[in-house]
Amino acid sequence: MRALVFDVFGTLVDWRSGIARAFLASNVSGDPEELADAWRARFWPLLAAVSAGERPWANFEELHDAALNELLAERGMDLPTVERARLLDAWHQLDAWPDVRTGLDALRGERVVAALSNGHVALLVDLARHSDLHFDCVLSTELTRTYKPAPEAYLIAPRLLNLEPAEVMLVASHPLDLKGARRAGLRSALVERSLEHGEGSPVREDPDADLSVRDLHELAQRLPA
Amino acid sequence: MRALVFDVFGTLVDWRSGIARAFLASNVSGDPEELADAWRARFWPLLAAVSAGERPWANFEELHDAALNELLAERGMDLPTVERARLLDAWHQLDAWPDVRTGLDALRGERVVAALSNGHVALLVDLARHSDLHFDCVLSTELTRTYKPAPEAYLIAPRLLNLEPAEVMLVASHPLDLKGARRAGLRSALVERSLEHGEGSPVREDPDADLSVRDLHELAQRLPA
């Protein structure tokens, strides 16, 4: 196993707290965490429509924008452009979970460490800079114009790193993502992010994953040398 | 100016010393530095043939391999596979010039810092790891299947970073590269690498560059805040 590639949203960064904070600072009325969940919930069907070929290619920025439009329209709210931009920009400034910066550094000693996210490169670069995360390279499914869990979206990693799929392990907190990686021939490790959806988040398990760990430091300890 | 993108071979890493060391450790007879120059000289026409569409797409590894074949054939030499592989591998282990690691860190504070090389991603990742260079992301013209100085090869940087071409500056030690960047609408900075071709290297000047500097620390000082 020569490279670890990391899902980003939920796995490395806490999108929900960051987006809730942005709603709190905005003039949008309502429970900030419910608003964050509602925005995210409207995002997934748009991404699925792109994957199904029912919607032209659009990156995360464009899909977040469209999902925000839907959310505001449904609730009969309007927002000035500046404030909409501030909400969109919050996706570029999400904090990493506390173990991530040092965990990536520990893992990077032995193996190539890369992002592999559905987020576009510009967004991933901003997030890495925001939390001072050091990746050996930032890979995005944008480069394939597909989204995970499509096989091509995973295979960009071994292809660009000049490795076999089985030499690459996806680390993610979502079983659907890990399953997609395995289907493409990669290995998989589940990192439990028990706070991704706040207190009382659903417990995730993936019996088919090579490893299940609580955080990146446990991953560093448990990977074979 | 929001991002700095760096040429790698010659600009950030000292390819000639590393390749000469690899020849010295090999069973290839001859002056190691002359051999390094001869290998490099046979590489350029192959790359030009790819750019001209006269040769199918091939990455640096494949072009280095073909150029080494030519060199050895011309000199009537044969090498066991293991030793050929060792020479090819030397391109993955070139040392950075002494100012590069700390210079990139200084520059990365204010702006996005990325590689933008004709080398393929896997090779750039190995070089960054070898010299502990921290890029915000590693961009390669491999992603466009063109080579610099083709405009598309430069435009991948603003496109993936979501910037205007004029918000991106190419830093390189080769006037041809800087000229190509300007033609694509990027800004350009010449870094003088007076030892790229050993003692007595040709002096490079580029009066059209936005800046000319001796090393990356001078670049950090002279860039507008």
C-alpha cells in the first residue's frame, strides 16, 4: 500500500459547524444547524443528477449555489448578493477535525498522502491552506468530470500516482464512498466521525473495510509498516 | 497576483548534478556530466515531437526512457534492465536548489504556491517528497496532454485555481517558458539558476519578465505585498 487518498468533506473537515456558523452570522432566520443540514440535503440530488447525466457538469461551487437558491426559494427568503457570496465562501473556510493536521503529517512519512474529493481543486486548496494541511498532492474528481462513487473518480488517483489500484487506500467516513473505492479496486479505511451530523450522529460501520479507526492517529498506528 | 506556479526542472531542482551522480554510480563509461547533458539533449526533440503531434502522447518517464535508449544505442552501449531503471529513477530523486524549501514556505504565506511542470504528477510528487517541498497543489501539463510552451499547458493553472490568467505568475529559469506563460496571459518571473548547466552556464535574461531574481527569497522580498 503506497498511497492514502482522503475524502475531505466530513472525513477531514467539519462542514456542518462551519456552515452553521456562517448562517448564524447571516440574516437568514432559523436554526443554523438545521439550515446547514437543509443546504446539504438539497446539494446531493443535484450532484446525483450530474452523475446521472441529467444535468451538465458543474463543480461544487455551482452546485452549492444552486442548492442555496432552492433552499432560499422554498423558504420564501431573498438574500443580497454579498451575503450569498459569504455563505458560499464558508465552504472554503471549514475547519479540519482536530486530529487531521498532525495525523496527515504522521501518515505522510511512510506513504503518499493525497486529497481525493468531489470538491474542485480551488476549493480543496483553500481548505488545505485554511487548516495548514500538507498533502503531497491535491486530487479532485473534477479532473475526470465525474463524481464519486463512479469508478473513474477513484481511478484518477492510481493513474496519476502511477500505482496499481490495490496500492491505494481511500480513507473516508462514508460507507458509500468506501464501497465505491473497493469497486474500483482500491483498498478502504473507515474513519469514524461521530460528530459529522452533530451530537447523536448515526454510527457508521463498514464490515468490508480493511480498517476502521477513530481518527488519523489510530490509522497511522494500525497501518502495516 | 494570487498564485505563483513554478517550473520544476532547472528552476527548483538541480537535474544535472543528480543525473551525473547516477551515471557516476552506473557502469556507463564516460564523463558523467557530459552524459547527463547528452541524455537531456536527446530528450528535447522527443518532447517537441509530441508537441508537434508527430509522436503520440508520452509522459516524462516514457520520454526519458526513449532518450536513454537513443543515447546508449549511439554509443554502442547496453545496460541491464536494473541499471536502466536506476538511471530513470534518478529523475525522481533530484535535489532542490538550497533556497527552494524555505523559499516556497515564505512565498506560500501570502499566495497559493503550486508546481506547474511538464513532468507528470507521480514524478513531481516524488521530487517534492524527496526535498520536503510543500506546494499547495501539484499541477502538471500531463493533465492537459500538452507540453509547455503550449498555451493550454499554462491555462490549466488559472482554470483549476479559479483565477484569471493575470492573477497567476509563472516562476521559471527559462526565458522560453516565461514567454509561453506571457502569451497565455500569465505574469512571469525569471529566477537565475546560474549553475543549471554547471560552472559557466549561459547567463539568462528576460527583459519582458515582471521580475528577475537570484532565488526564491529575493522573490519573496520583491513581490508586492
